[in-house]
Amino acid sequence: MTVATLTTKRPHVAGPSEPMPRRHARVARAATGAIYLVLAAYVLFPVFWLLVSAGKPTSQLITGDNFQASGFQYLTNLRDLFAFDDGIYGRWLLNTLAYAGLGSVVSVLISAMAGFALAKYRFRGRSTVAGSILAGVMIPTTALVLPIFLLLAEVGLTNNFWGVFAVSLVHPFGVYLCMAFADASVPDEVLEAARIDGASEARIVFRIGLPMMRDGLLTVVLLQFVAIWNNYFLPLVLLSDQTLFPVTVGITNWNLLSRQVPDQYRLVLIGALVATIPLMVGFVAMQRFWRAGLTTGSIK
């Protein structure tokens, strides 16, 4: 007996591993590109507005004609910026470079040694110390300003360069990053081989461990430099001498003054533009290193 088998042809459904049709892929790429374009415009428009407005005279800033294609006077605004109040802006800029430059270098050295020790040495209380550092990362900096001020007031370091500088030397997030970089970049076998060859612990740290963590350390330097450069609330509380102000506090005071003196507003804008240039230069110059540092932890 013959049994007739009836087969119905079902429509083909693409499986999860099959490629998306070309039309859908083009739509997805277009949507992704549009999202990126919107995000880029959101991020870059304030920079574009500052770049254009910083070169305008006071009359156009007051009337809101910032985007006119005429009336730019960047050189005049720059000359007035560095000449105002006996060149106080230049002093603020040098103060900020000193706070951020020296602070970031010394801070990364402390963070590197602490992070390397926590990642590569086994000692009693290691987990407690690492947990305390993670807890310090989660505490907002503004919540620590008042205790820091009281501590520095006890030792006479308020309204002093060294008070602001000392606070910038301890960076819990930098210690955490260095701990991750050391764990990912420095194999234990290399350290054991160095000890067998008779290398001291100091030589192991400074001649073997830290060079292998170079990209990660440069990332920490850049992050700490930006954090100190943009720091506002702590110097505002600690400092009362105008000659010790960083550029963030000085420009904010000028902005308050511009409500009574409108011409001060153009100095605020050109000063803010000049203050962003070192950060841009730093990011561009160290782009290769900090991008490599951010991906170091994914290699292991």
C-alpha cells in the first residue's frame, strides 16, 4: 500500500546566525549614524558656541548676536585678558598648571606604588585596604571638602599653595586603576624570575613593574590632570588670596563681576576658551597611550 505524503512549503525564517538582509542592515547603519551625529552635536555645540562667542565684542554679546559672521576680535580680547588687573589671569593659569602638573605626576607615582603592592603582594589586611579604596572612590569629593578644610586648618595649610597641592596627591580612583593595570599587565612569572636573579623589590617595582604599566599610568596621569584642572569647590573653600586662585575660581569670580560690569563678560568667555586649550592638547598628544591604557584590562 502506498501512502501519499503531502508536504507544505513553509516560509523561510532567518535564524539568529544568518545575516540580516541588506536593506535592514542599511537602515540599522543609518539609524546608528544618526544617533552618533546627534550625540556629537550635543557634545560639540557648547564648544562651538564658546569658540565663536570668545571672539566677539561686548556689544554683540549683550545683544545676543554671537553668531554673526563679522565683529571677531580675538587678538583684542586676548590682549585685554592678560592685561586686566596687572595680568592676574596669567598668574591663575600658572597656578593651575602647577596644581595639575605637579599634582598629577606625584599622584600617579603614589597610586602606582599602592596599586602595584595591592595587586602583586600578599599581606595581612590586603582585602580590607582594597575595600577601603573602593569605598573612597564612591564618596563624592564635595562631601570631603569640609573635613579636609578642618584638617588643613589644624596644620596651618589653608590659604596656601601646599594645602591645595597636598590634597591632590591622594586619588583613590587612580589607586584602583593602577591595581587593575598591574594585575593585567605584569605577569607574576616575570616578578618571580626577577627575584630568582637577585633583583631587589625596589628594582622590581621601578625597573620592571612600572615600565610594563606605562600605558595605564599615562591614562591615570591624564585623568588626574583633568580632575585637578577642573577642580573648583575645594580651592574655593581653601583659598582667599586671589593670587593663589586656579583659573576655575578666578573665572567664576569674574563671571559674578560681569553682572555689574558687562564688559567683563567677554573676558570670562575668552578666559574659558584659553583654559580649555591645555586639556585639548593633552588629550590629543596622549590619545594613543590613554586609549591603550583603557583597554589594558580586557587583554587578560
